[in-house]
Amino acid sequence: MKVSKMVHPQALCETKKIGARTRIWAFAHILPGARIGADCNICDHTFIEDDVVVGDRVTVKCGVQLWDGVRIEDDVFIGPNATFSNDRFPRSKKKPKSFLTTVVKQGASIGANATILPGVTIGRGAMVGAGAVIVESVPPFAVVAGNPARIVSYCDAGPSDEFSSGPPASRAIPAAVGKSRVKGVFVQALTDVADLRGNLVAGEIGEFLPFEVKRFFVVHGVSSRQIRGQHAHRKCHQFLVCVRGSCRVIADDGKHRQEFLLDTPARGVYLPPKTWGVQYDYSNDASLLVFASHAYDPADYVRDYDQFLRSVRR
Amino acid sequence: MKVSKMVHPQALCETKKIGARTRIWAFAHILPGARIGADCNICDHTFIEDDVVVGDRVTVKCGVQLWDGVRIEDDVFIGPNATFSNDRFPRSKKKPKSFLTTVVKQGASIGANATILPGVTIGRGAMVGAGAVIVESVPPFAVVAGNPARIVSYCDAGPSDEFSSGPPASRAIPAAVGKSRVKGVFVQALTDVADLRGNLVAGEIGEFLPFEVKRFFVVHGVSSRQIRGQHAHRKCHQFLVCVRGSCRVIADDGKHRQEFLLDTPARGVYLPPKTWGVQYDYSNDASLLVFASHAYDPADYVRDYDQFLRSVRR
Amino acid sequence: MKVSKMVHPQALCETKKIGARTRIWAFAHILPGARIGADCNICDHTFIEDDVVVGDRVTVKCGVQLWDGVRIEDDVFIGPNATFSNDRFPRSKKKPKSFLTTVVKQGASIGANATILPGVTIGRGAMVGAGAVIVESVPPFAVVAGNPARIVSYCDAGPSDEFSSGPPASRAIPAAVGKSRVKGVFVQALTDVADLRGNLVAGEIGEFLPFEVKRFFVVHGVSSRQIRGQHAHRKCHQFLVCVRGSCRVIADDGKHRQEFLLDTPARGVYLPPKTWGVQYDYSNDASLLVFASHAYDPADYVRDYDQFLRSVRR
Amino acid sequence: MKVSKMVHPQALCETKKIGARTRIWAFAHILPGARIGADCNICDHTFIEDDVVVGDRVTVKCGVQLWDGVRIEDDVFIGPNATFSNDRFPRSKKKPKSFLTTVVKQGASIGANATILPGVTIGRGAMVGAGAVIVESVPPFAVVAGNPARIVSYCDAGPSDEFSSGPPASRAIPAAVGKSRVKGVFVQALTDVADLRGNLVAGEIGEFLPFEVKRFFVVHGVSSRQIRGQHAHRKCHQFLVCVRGSCRVIADDGKHRQEFLLDTPARGVYLPPKTWGVQYDYSNDASLLVFASHAYDPADYVRDYDQFLRSVRR
Amino acid sequence: MKVSKMVHPQALCETKKIGARTRIWAFAHILPGARIGADCNICDHTFIEDDVVVGDRVTVKCGVQLWDGVRIEDDVFIGPNATFSNDRFPRSKKKPKSFLTTVVKQGASIGANATILPGVTIGRGAMVGAGAVIVESVPPFAVVAGNPARIVSYCDAGPSDEFSSGPPASRAIPAAVGKSRVKGVFVQALTDVADLRGNLVAGEIGEFLPFEVKRFFVVHGVSSRQIRGQHAHRKCHQFLVCVRGSCRVIADDGKHRQEFLLDTPARGVYLPPKTWGVQYDYSNDASLLVFASHAYDPADYVRDYDQFLRSVRR
Amino acid sequence: MKVSKMVHPQALCETKKIGARTRIWAFAHILPGARIGADCNICDHTFIEDDVVVGDRVTVKCGVQLWDGVRIEDDVFIGPNATFSNDRFPRSKKKPKSFLTTVVKQGASIGANATILPGVTIGRGAMVGAGAVIVESVPPFAVVAGNPARIVSYCDAGPSDEFSSGPPASRAIPAAVGKSRVKGVFVQALTDVADLRGNLVAGEIGEFLPFEVKRFFVVHGVSSRQIRGQHAHRKCHQFLVCVRGSCRVIADDGKHRQEFLLDTPARGVYLPPKTWGVQYDYSNDASLLVFASHAYDPADYVRDYDQFLRSVRR
């Protein structure tokens, strides 16, 4: 049986590197150098230049152009009129020596009419909202919106069922005390007392922490658009308490992901080594206190999510 | 005489449901199931799917796509590259069971390059600004802009001359004391005295109100993007005073519409029954005091503008 | 039996106008023109000039001087080292043409070491806190403290048991719905709803108000140290709702006095005619809405508390 | 040799309970029940009632009255015209059933013209500023001023040289890194880094702390007039870092006392067991982070300063 | 040799007014009245109406439409899906009497998916960021972004190498003391002292300024989106100190341009005559103090940048 | 004719250094070392120690004590119960080696029950409000009140008619443009323009300033209780503009004194050399810009008011 590509008679398809079952629709124009995977759908009025690679099962809706330097991984969705670029400060007739590379990682979606500045990476499973203007890279599974785009939440799906669902329905729910579905991570109740003299936050960490505290740090003065964290530790344990204001903490063991809203000093989150952690959505007055089991060691950090996945899946 | 549709030779028009005098331009592509009304103008590089209905006298400028689930009523203008969508959290190759329906009501205009999220309704005569990103429904005659879009004003035109003009030139003008051009509506001067002890607003309502006060209510804590009101009463008279801060009140009798800026407690607006009223653009500190002639009765409210128009035009 | 005055041998008492049973203690010095009532206690180290009148049952503790122009009514208490004055901008050897008159009304108390600037009146039953510096007149039954002194509460005692007790133990208690112990005064529950669009306060006044609304007024922008009210109406009924912030309302029928804390728009207070009313302790953001049964009429106001007492006691 | 009391011929001394070498000056008046210790100085124009006890070496300057219920311990200084009271809400001719007791503890001083409300205790060695109005009890060694009086600093003198000197000359000096003169207490330098993501405070506490961290707490939201601490621990070590804002820490070993201004997260203070600690003068935004060597144990607290002194002096 | 235009076989080019070497790509559609210059590149899926003029060396990327009334000068870059408009309040079937004119000046660039409202001018060499929504005219060399678009910086390139580069890499660097590369401009160190009484900023300007101060002015209350300056002086020298907050100063001598961040009162910038100056990016609390060598004289101002360039190049 | 002193029979006057016509009243007690001038009035219950000097025409009201170290110049008024002290941190039985000297300069008045901490100077003609607590020296002619006392205004009277009147009636009147009654001082109109871009303050100082600007400074961050200035210059001219907020400037030539309210940047005040200047009552946001004719030279300052008076009266 022959399952071949489909090219509409009104399309201009100049490349031969097109995967099985991929369809190219009317008024689309693909230059000779482009490589397109299998099972893709390239809609009307699209334009794809030479130095472009598109993975399998990718949807490119109408009015989209993919310029030299754009890399689209498998399972990506690109909404109508979403617009890429490849020159940060374009001037007519002044081509840069090389174009910036823009990467859309596996399973990400780009909303209708979004704008993607050159040189960014849209992370694995991320979701770019309709009309968003992306000026910096988007972390894995983040949901972004606005101009300029900001993270508004994270996708709920864990890595084991990734790309299957939208943003978390439960994101307004504060961290519940006890074990979580992320391996080794738990939420610990602390003491928070307010009396006439002020507030007292306290925790008997000697009783519940499975490590000896060798270091502490306090994060504050973070604007709500900043992200702190986005890494895993090889050996270091951490315990996080938001002693003022609020922030969100995501813990991910490579199989499951969970978001913890820390909006009270009465609860802290323990993150064991080999846990990918993200902190974001700080309130203006947030102070995040972190206890760590080791002195600072740059070699202990895993900062690439794909590397993290490989290491925990080994 | 033959008044037929026009289809450009470079267009792909696969439907036969096209009204008289409608023109389809080059590189447009219309799928077989689409229904297009009369006197429309479908410009270059547009794309219209099957489950789409377009009314009469509609303009669709270049670069626009109308997806399954989009409904365009009569007299609508859709600017160039304005972008619709029909899946709130799209993932490649994961179609939702059914697409959300997006409706653009009669006479509305959508500005150039605007983005319309799925499932919203753009109200009768509303105007969506260029570049706006619409994330929630737009009320009748509202003017919206920004990302995400917010109401910035209301169209000045009354229903009898609706769709004929843009936003009010006079919108910065406070309510003038006396009768308005909306039937029965008047602006009443009140007393506003400031002395060393504070401010006193007072009105001898027994002298000028054409009804006996049976109920009062006070609206406050409304953020500037919220709208309160948007309904007519069948029997109930109202008198509105903004005792603190400011807000805008629109009165509409089905023939004429007028906007009143209430930015002083020294003036109130009387709204007789059978008047469509909207309150919006509350300042952060606004307190709107309302006197009513009847106790609260849900059956007295008309909340659908089209129903209101039918009732007053009868 | 002879119930005569007592003058300590070490006292200098140059006046003969001393009432029965009054005692003058050691090192006190009273000039010839002074008039002292009966049953007084004039303690050690006091000094009383000529143009001074002291009522009956007055206590003047040690270290107090009463200067020309001071008038002390019956039942007054003057604490130790409390200090009067009679020249606003004194210069040595430059006597003013006439001294300002300072009046302490019946039953008032002046705390230890308080300072009284010249020309003020300390109202009936008022209480001046220890160490307070009085720079303006003090209303009847007010409790004042600080430098400069501010009203901190009102005495709890009703006029029928006036001077018998201190400030209200119950003053932090919000107004309770239902009848009060002040004649005709009641507290009415209203509707206060908060939703995503803001707050709505409403009352079906046609159902519970024993009058028809002819006038409304709104008081706002009152600093916490100001008092609004302090009068009775002859004919006018009023209904008070604090639609924003909080304030305290005192109602007094000439026999009983009660304080109502209005700290929610969900409750209003009805004041019938012939009720003395005081409003004070406004929060910065307070808006007090008042409905009235009559148009404004200056002749309807009784602004003097003594006159009010006479009228209701007749 | 005769070391007798001295009574000025113009004084009225009706008591016989006067200690050796005490002097009573002109125009003073002491009632029969009063008890006065040895080596006191009772100046002109003073007045002392019956139910009064005055210790040894007490100075009572001119114009002071001591009322029934006042207790003055040894070594107290009472400045001129300082005024006591014994009835919180005095009314003429209405004596309370019993008078409130006011106690001035050993070594305290009361400034000129201060006002003392009834029922308070002025703590050991405390200093009441001239003109202050005392409405609540004053802790040991605190310096208070204002109307109402607030703590403005603590006396600098250690307990071994207590009552010998005034407030610290050096109080504006931040904590200096290194050992202090209080036994075992030291100040540790920490890291404070600000980068684009916010501020990072860090300390490798494993390297310098002479205890293992078993507990932490964070104190915040303390108004500047509040005091936290005021106790000693029997066994627990503590390390204090003010990670935001500033506060003052007093450490007292029973011999020496020192005040540390913590106004940077770059320095922390270590307090060993058996150290009396006080924290006060918090800035509005202060967050004080404390590490402790033991779990919370109420039995570990010594909350009475006299008991603390006894325990460390044993 | 023949250097002719190129029209793709799938393009619809109805005009004959096309310059040499210009290329028209697939699915482009150009109406008969349009005029296109030489060396242009008109990409796929573009649409150009009749009343449009395009200069030489212009790039029009895919998905762009140029409507009646649009004027594009030489060397302009228009990014993909950038969207023009020509009717401020469009209604279907209601054409305005005449379309607003939109001008893009020489060398300007318009980023991908930007939206340009009708009637504005994009200034010489300006850069419109991707996704920006332009609602008002853009000054020469300004870089704008956002919805609505605001100035975020200025292009770094001097006029002698204009259009060659992007915004300044060095823009976060405060003004360095000493000479700059702009002719005659230098940065001067000043004194900034804070003591208990407040802050004192001082400069012995008699020592370093090459002019006698005849005039001063202080600019404050400028919102961050405002620009002050944008002119050159013929004779007047200036010295600028930001005594509070911060702002940015651009100096341009017609050959070189440099930006100075003034974020401390400890440094000031001297601008000689014949220097084009711009001030922008004021912090909310900025106060910019300026000393000048001449009295105010409107004739001394050169307000048109092209005129300035001509005068200094003469 | 014999104009002798008068001593009341109940007074204890142990000194012989009493001036003519001075009267000593009942229960007053004056120790042997005290020196009292002529025409004084020493009232009941006063106490004066040995090391005290009182000038001529001084009034000391009842209940006042003058301790060792107090110096009262001519024409001073001391209100009833006003309280002096002579030991900043008194402890019983611990006399300081020497007492602090407190000076009340000529013509000053001290209100009833005021408290004077030791070591301060109450300036010439100053007025201390009733109940004030004086913790720092009071400048000449200042009016102070509160606890702690703050300057609330300055006496209106010029030095040539000093002590004749109270605080200025006209103090709320802004500086009027033109010459003042103080020698050489004038108010200059400046330009203050507000437009959409912010505010512009400008002054052509080359035209009106009678000096060449050699120095500038800006005063800001001054709390309302601080005073800047209080000195005269020998040679230096100054020109003051409050470019933000407001403050008060007093100019005094030794004959006349005038207060200028600078509440707009549209006016500045010129102060020639040999003018005593005071600035006070700064608003929180005040920025006072000062131009000076000379570089900073400490020798140019006259900081003592009496010295200033002598120099200008020579």
C-alpha cells in the first residue's frame, strides 16, 4: 500500500524532502531546501524557506511563514498567522551574517497570531497564547500570554502524559500537607502564629527534614515575571518556605509534575535531589526562604531539562 | 438584469452558497460547506472553512481565515490579518470533540491584525481595535483595545443610526445638567459642599424625582475593566449619583444613545423605565449610589439588548 | 449642727465666698475675689485667682491653679497638676486687654497633668485624659487624650446616669440588628453582596422605613478627628448607612445613650426625631449615606445639648 | 553620732515612719500613714498620702504627689512635677472601691513633668523621659518617651553597673563583625548579592555556627513599637539575621549588655544559651530570621529578668 | 546588459511602474496604480493597492498588505504579516471620503506582525518591534515595542553609519566620567552627600564648565514614556544633572551618537552647541536639572532632525 | 520715693540679690545663691535654687522650679507648672559632675505645663506652646508645640518690634513677586510650564541675579521637622527655588523679618549677604535648589543670631 504525501494543485512545493502522509494545501509555497516530516499538515498561504526543518505530526495553519533558521520538532502546533522572524534588528538589504536559530521543541503549541522573536526556544510542551509576543525563551510546559508574553501558569500534565492537556484546573489550590505524587516530595506543616507583637513562623526542621542544613538563602525582590529555579540538583536536598507573600513551586521527577502554591508561611515544600524544580509567580512582597543540604557547588546543578529527563530515565 | 457574484480566476471557490453581488478575490479559498451572504467582499489570501456562515454586506480583508464554528452576521467588517481560532488549548493532531462557536454580531468591526480567542461573542456594533487580543465577549457598541483587550469607550451612535460612526468625540465631557436626547433621561444638579470637616453631597429628591424611593443600592469596589448594568427595567425608575470617584453611564432608548460622565457628586442621572443602561469605566474609588422606585424583582430586568430593541420598537 | 467649711491652718484663704462643707487644704492660696461652691475639696498647693467661679461638689487636686477667667461648674474633677492658662500668646509684662474665658461644664473630669489652653469649653460629662493637651473645645461626654488631644471615644453613660462611669466597655462591638435601648432607634440589616464585579449594598427601604425619603446626603472625606452631627432634629427622621469604611454613631434620647459602630454596609441605623446624634471616628475612606424625611430646614436643628435636654425632659 | 532625719520647719510631716538621714523640705506635706525609707530627699511642694511606701535612697523632686496605692522601690528618682494618678476614670465625689497600685521598681527614674497612669509598673532601671505620658508598663532598662510613651532605646549599662549611665552613645553603630563584650556572643559576616533576578542572601552556616540547626523561625510584620524576645534560654543557641529591613538586638549575660543594630542581611548575631535577649525597633519591612539549636520547649525559657539574674549570678 | 525586474509566474502584477531589479514573488498581487521602486523585494502573499508608492531598496515580507494611502520611502524593511490600515473606525460598506496617509520614512524597519494604525509617520531609521501596535508617530531612530507601542530605546548608530545596526549594546552602562566620542561632550563628576538632615548635591561648576550660567531649568514629573528634548541649539551650551531618579540623554553631533544613563546625582553631562539632544526614559521620581549658557531664545532651537543634519554637514 | 521689692510673709526668700520692684509671692522658696533682676514677678509655689540667674521683667508663674544651671534673660515669661530639668539621665543619688546649662533668651515665652529638657537654649523671642516638651534648642522667634515639640511657625514680629506680637496671621500667603521689606531681598518670577510631557521649571538667572553662580546645591529628603539654614553669609549671595513640594523661607536683615512660602517652582527668593536666613516646614517631597555666588567656605557663615545682630547693627 502506498501512503504518500498530498500536494494541492495550487501549491508550490519545490522540495522533495516531505514525509509520508503529509499534506500541502493551496497557495502554500515551500522552497527546495526545506525538510518536512511525516503526517504533517501545511495549510493554505503558508511559506517555508530553505533552511527549515519540520518534524513529524506538525500542524502549520494558514498564513504562517517559516524562515531560514527555524526548527520545528515533532508534534508541534502552529496557529494561523503566527509569525516567526530571524533577524533581531532587520534593515532592508542588510542581511546578518547568519540568521538566529529559533527552536520549537517537541509538543509545543503556538497560538493564533502570536509573534516569535528570533533566537528563542519554545520549550517542550509549552503553550504560547493567541496574540502573545515572545521576546525570550519559554520554559518547558509553561503557558505564556501577553505583549510581551509572561508566564501565566504551567501545564498540568506530567512528563509521562505530556501534551495531553491544557493548563491546570487546580492551580488555585494551595499546597496540601503530606506526600505528593512527585517522588519523595512532601509538604510540611509549619507554625505560623500572629499575635499582637507580629507574626511568628517556625518549623522544627530537625524533626522532619531528611538532611542536615548546611546552607540557607532567601530570595526576595523578585518581580512577578521572573522565574527562579528551573534546575535539578544532583545531590542537594532543599526545603522551601515562602515566609512572606506567595509564589508557586513546581516539582517534577521526570514522571510526574505537580504545582504547589505557597501562599502561607505555614507550609514548606521539600525537594529531594534529582527533582526538577521551578519557582515562579512571586508576589511583589514575596520572600522565599530555602534550606539546602550542601554548600554551593555549581557542578551540582542540572540546568537542561532534556539532560535531566535522560538522567532520571536511565 | 443579471446581478451575479464575482469570483476571481485565481480564487478557489468550492461552495455554491454565495449571495448576489458578492465578490471573491484572488488567492482566496472557500471550502464547499461555507455559506456566504449577498454584497460581501472576500479579499485576497482569505480562507473559509466548511462550518462557517457569513451574513450580507460583510467585508473580509486580506489574510483572514474563518474557521469551523465562526458565525459572521450582517454588516460586519473584518480587517486585514485579523485572526480567529477555534481551540482554546490546541495540540497538533488532537482535535477537540467540537469546536467552540465564535459569533460576530450585526454591524461589528474587527480591526487590523486583531486576535479573537474562541468561544466569544463580539456584540452588535462593537469595534475591536487594531492589534487587540480578545479574550472575553465584547458588549454591544463597546470599543475595545489592547492585549488583553479592555473597553476603552462606547460608540457614540444611537441605535437608529448605528454602525455609522466611530467612538464619541465628546466622551471627555461631563454630564450636562438638563434634559438629554435620550427619551425621558435628565441630569439633575445636586449640592456638593466641602468644608474643613469633609465633604457633603446632598439632594432634595422629594422635589425633582418623578417617583417615590422604595429601594437604594450602592455599587463600589468595581475595577475599571468591569461593567455593571447592561440591562433595561420594565417598570423601575432609577436615579444614579456617583458620590465618590467617577464612572460613565450610557442611556439608550432604542433610538438614541448618550454617554454621561459622572465625575462629581454634584450631578445625578435619572433613567426612566424602558431605558437600556450601561455603567462602566469606574475609577478605583468609585461609589455609585442608586435610588429605585420598586423593590428588587428579577422579572423586571431585560438583559438581552436585542430583546430590548424589539420591545421598544414595537 | 454646724456644717461649715474647713480651712487648713497652713492655707491662705482670702475670700469669704466659700460654700458649706468645702475644705481648703494646706499651702492652698485663694484670692479675695474667688467664689467657691459647697462640698468642694481644694487640695494642697493650689492657687485660685480673683475672677474665678467654682461650683458645688468640685474636686481640685494638688498643684492646680485656676486663673482669672476660669469657670468650673458643679461636679467637676480636676486632677493633680492639671494646668490652666488664660493668654494664648503670653509675653512678660504685656497683659491682654481681657483674659479668655475657659469653661468646664457640669460633671466633666480633667486628668492628671493635663494642659488646658485658654478659651475652650470642656463639655458636660467629658473626660480629659491624663497628660492631654487641650487645644480646642471638647464635646459633651467625649473622652479625649494625646498632645494635641483627640477624641478617642465617648462616655458610655446615658444622661440619666451621667458622670457615673467611664468609657464604654462595649465600644468595639458593632451595631446589633434590632431595637436599641434608646427610644425609637433601631438597627436594620441590609444586603451586602461582593462578587467578581465589585460590591453591591442594597436596602428595600420601602419595607422598613417609617418615613418617605425626601432627601439624601452623603458625608465623606472626613478625617478621623472630625465630628459630624452633634445635633438633634425636631421633626426630621433619618436613616444612616456607612456604605464604605466605618464610623461611630451615638444616639441619645435624653435618658439613654448608645454607641453604634457602623463598620459594614450591611447595617443601618434609624434615628427618629428628638434624638441627639453624634457621628465620629470616621475611617479615612468612610462614606456615610443618610436618608431624610424632610427637605433641609435650619430651623429643624437643635444644636445645643443643654437645650436638647430641656426640650426632651419637658 | 546622730544621723537623724531632717524636716524643714515649713514642712508638714505627719508620719513617723521616716528612715535615717532622710530630708523633708519646705512646704512638703506627708500624711500620717506614709512610710519613707532612709537617705531619701523629699523636696519642696510635695504631697504624700497615707497608703504610700517609699524605699531607700529615693529622690522626690518638687511638685510631685504620691497618692494612695503608689509603691516606690529603692534608688528611684522622681523628677519635678512628675504626676501620678490612681483612678482611671475619675469623677468628683465618686471614689473607686480600691485604688489601682502603681509600682516603680528599683533604680528606675521618672523624668520631669512625666504623667503616670494608674496601675502600671515601671521596670527595674527603666528611664521615663521628661514629659512622657505612661499608659502601659515599662520593661526593665527601657527608655521611653512621648505621649503616649513608646520605647526609644534601652539603657546601655550592663547589670553589673546598672543605673549608672544613660542610653547608649553608640546606638547608631551597626553590628561589627567579630566577638562582642557579652560572653560568647559574636557577629558573623554573610553574603548579600543583588542580581537581575532579585536579591540573594546566603551563609555557609555549617562553617561558623557552634551548633546544629534544629529549628528556624522568621519574625516579620512587627511594628516599630513592639518588642520581641525579652527572655533567656537555658540550653538553646540562636543565630539571628535580619534579611530585610532592620531591627535592634540586645544581648545581656548578667554582667554586660550590648546592643546590635542589624540593618543589613550581610551580618548575623549569635546568642549562646544563658543570654538575655531583646529585639526591638523593627523597621516596617523587617524580617528577622532566627536559627535555633533546639526544638521549641517552653521549659527552656526564662521570662523573668530578676530570675535570670539570679540564675547567672549563682 | 539587461537588469530587469522579476515577476514570479504565480504572481499577479497589474502595474507597470516597477523599478529595475525589483522582484515580485509567488501569490503576490499588485494593483495597476501602484508604483514600486528599484531593487525591491516583494514577497509571497503580499497585496498592494493602487494609491501606494514604494521607494527603492524596500523589502516587503510575506503576508503584508499596502493599502491606498501608504507611502514607503527608500531602504525600508517591512516584516512578515506586518499589518497596515487606512480607516480609523472602519464599518463595512462605509468608505471614508479619503484615506489617511501613513508614511514610513527612509531606512525605518517594521517588525514581524506589527500593526500600524492609519495616519502615523514612522520616523527616519526608526525600528518598530515585532508585534508592536503603533498608535502614534514614531520619532527618528526610536526603537518602539508593546501594545500600545512605547519607546524602549534609541538606535545606537550614529547618523554617519545610520541604519547599520541595532539598539545600543551598552545602554545599561551609566555615564562614565570624561570625554565622549560625541564632539565636545563630556561627563563631569559631582558631589553627593547624605547626612542626617537629608541629601546634598553640590558641584563647583565655576571650575569646569566652559560657559557662564545664564539660565537653569528643572524637568520633573515626566512619565517614563515621554521624551523631552529632541532638538539642537545653535549657540547655547547646556549642562545636565539628574538630581533625583534617573533618565537617559542622547547626544548626536551629526557623525556620532551616544547615550548617557544619568542615574546618580554624582555625574552630569555637558552638551555644546550644535549637538542634537534627546532625553527620555525618566524614572517616575526623576528631576533633571539643566544649566544653560544663554537666555531662552526660540530662534536658537533647531527642531527638525533633517535640517540639523544639513546644518552640521555643511 | 522707695521702690523696693515685695516678699510675701509666707514666702521663703533666702537670697538678697533681688532687683527693685520685684515681687515674691506666697509659698515661693528662693535659695541664698539665686540672683533675681528687677520688676520680676515670682508667683506662689515656685522654687529657685542657688545657681540660677533671672533677668529683669521676668514672670515666673506658679508651680515652676528653676534648678541649678538655669539662666533666664530679661523679659521672659514662664507659664504655670512649666518644668525645667538639669540632668539628662537622672539617677537618684548620682549627681552629674556639673549640671547642664539651660538658657531662656531675651523675650522668650514658655507656655503652661511645658517641659524643658536640660541643656537647651530657648531662642530670643521664641514661644513655647502650652504642654510642649522641648528636647532640642528652639531657634529665635520660633513657635513650637507638641511632644516632642516641633516648630509650627515663626513669630511675625521683626527684630525691631520684637516680642510685640504672636505668630503671623499672614503665614499662609505665598511669596509675592517683587521687593520685600527685608533689605535687598526680592522674589523673582520663574517659568513653570506643564504640558503633556511633564513639568518645566526655568529661570533666566543671568538677567536678574546680582551675582555669578559659582555653586549650586539641592536639598531634599528633609523631614518636615528639620530646619535647614539658620545662618547668615558674610559675602555669599543665594537664590532659592523650591523645585518640588514646598518649604518656608525666613529672611531677616536685623531690622525686618519676613516669611516666604515657596510652594511653586514658579518663584524664587534672592538673599543677599548679611541676611539671616531660615528654611523650615519642608513638605515630604520638597527639593530646594540653591544657587550661590561663592564656593563653599566655612568662614563665610555667621551661625549665631546675636553675633549677626551685632554685625548688622554696627
